[in-house]
Amino acid sequence: MDLALLRTLVPVILVVFFLGIVLSGYVKAPPDKAFIISGYRKTPKILIGRAGVKIPLLERLDVLYLGQMTVDIKTEQSVPTTDFINVNVDAVAKVRIAPDSKGIERRLATS
């Protein structure tokens, strides 16, 4: 009786363990963020607004915000214009990362 119980219990435990590992690696990226899964593969997988699976302990998940960001621009020294007038620049720029995986892949390849 104990051997029959052991033969049925061990596969059930293994299946539950395997499903737990797979489900813990499930990630879903919102449309305003890019999830970059890297590590096990040669090229990273980029998820924008969709779901994917990462392998726990072998792959890493990085999050990149794709919305607008504010950048302060201040110059320490004066900057000459085309008319040779020195100007001190204090400005605010709004920048945004393109929400397509091609641009992000290109940027990852150059760094």
C-alpha cells in the first residue's frame, strides 16, 4: 500500500513543483513599460503590452519606463550662438523613449 501511494504521490509533487516554477516566471508588461528579459538567450526578449515567461534563476527582468520624462538643462558656461552672442541656457526638455521593440533592440546592441 505504501509503495502504491508513493508511486502516485511523487509524480503529483513533481508536476506541482514544475507548474510553480513556470507560473512564478510569468510576467505581463503594461503598455507604458518595456520588460526586458535577458540572461539565458543570446538576444534579450522585449515585451511591451504583452505577456511572456522568464526562466527563474537563469534570466533577469529589467523594467524600462516608456512615458514622458522631464530633463532639466542648465549650462555652466555661456554658449555662443551663430551670431557670436554668448547665451546662458536654462531649459526643461520633455523626452520619451519610442514604444517599439526595434528601437530598444538597436539601443541595446550599441551599448
